[in-house]
Amino acid sequence: MGNDFNKGLKYLEYYYNRNNNIKLILIALCILYIISPFDFIPEIFPMGRIDDVVVLLLGLFVASQLKFKSYIKGTKENLILTFKKDFPDIQDKYNDLLKSIGNDEKYDIYKSEAAKVYEQLLKVHSNIIESNQRIENFKKLKDNLVATLNTNDDSPRVKEGIERSKELISRIEKEDKLLREYISEANEEIKATRLDFIHVTTEIELAKSSGQLIDLVKLSSRSKSLSYLASNLPTAIEFQGNSEEE
């Protein structure tokens, strides 16, 4: 019973640390409590302000722990510079597309769709950067754990520690595999966007000759698939210590 309770607390802590929504909800509840007429301690000055002060401090503490993805923390401008450096050809093809669209209001919808695709490209690229950083961190953690396996001490406590190290190594290896698969899929999706930019640019130029608008399916479809990758960066799959194989 106690072990299940501890696992539950660890899960709540993990969810709290990884999810901004729960923090924002807590902050909103703190604000509502402060401005509401209800108080745990009656409004008798100065004692009546103690609960408000405690709730205010709690709200400020939670606000200090809000975390945002690296493409927000590092500013969009910095991420664009990184993307241009890592994928110069794709950036060129996007610029070619915008140039082809021009300032003709008739083609504004294409410019809007292309901008959505580019925005998702940046987010996926940010996830790739974050994934590579996590892989590097996992490598260091794994090296430290592997070092704990090399011992001649066969005492029960040490054996218990070695088994725990093996479990953690297994979890790290699974997380590492997930992240590498994600990076591979994300890079393929980004490269596929290059072809879409070329195809749409060509079709726009042909449309200018015929006077007919083209279908947005390529840009819309790519935007959706990139959006899925942007919002589904892999997370640890065995947080509660369950090391069984799937």
C-alpha cells in the first residue's frame, strides 16, 4: 500500500514538473482565492492577511517553475538562424515560394499556409535540438550507472543498488531509442517539406499562366503532419519504475 502511494506521489511530481497546464491552473486558483471574499482565516487585521500572503507566495513559487520549449526560451529569431544553418536548402525553397506568391492578394491564402508550415518546421527543429540534448545527458547518466556495476562488493545493499542501476540503464536505453526514432522521423518530415515547397512554387507559377488557383492539399497536409511531431516529443515511458519489456 505504502509503495503504491509513493509511486502515485512520484507520478504526480513527474506530471507537475513536465506539464505547464497544471501549474497555470494552480496559479489561477491562487489568484481566485486572493480576490475572493472567502478566507480560511477571518479578515481581522493583521491576522486575516496571513492566508492571502501564503497563497500569494505559493502562486509566485509555481510561476517561477513554468517551463517553455526551447524555441520559446531561445527566442524565435535565434531558432530561425539555427534552422537556416542546419537546413539552408529548405530555407531557400521557402523563400522561393514566398517570392513566387508575391504580393497578389489572390495568393494570400498560399502565403498563410506556407507560414503555418514554416512555423511548424521551427517547432519540430526545436524538438530535434532538445532531443539531442537529452540523448547527450542520458549518455552521461548511463556512464555513471555503468560505473556502479563494476564492484567486487557482494553485500546485499550493494547487490540491491546494482539491480536498481540495471533497471535505470534499461529505462535510459528505451528513452534513448525513442528519441533517436523521433529525430529520424522528424528529419525525414522536414526534408519532405523541401519537395512540397518546390512543387507548390511550380504549381503557383503554372497557375499564374492559367489564371486558376491551385489546391492547398500539399501545404495543409504537411502542416498537419509537422504539427503532430511538434506536439508529440517522446517522454519517459517507465517513470514508475516498471522495467518490464513492452
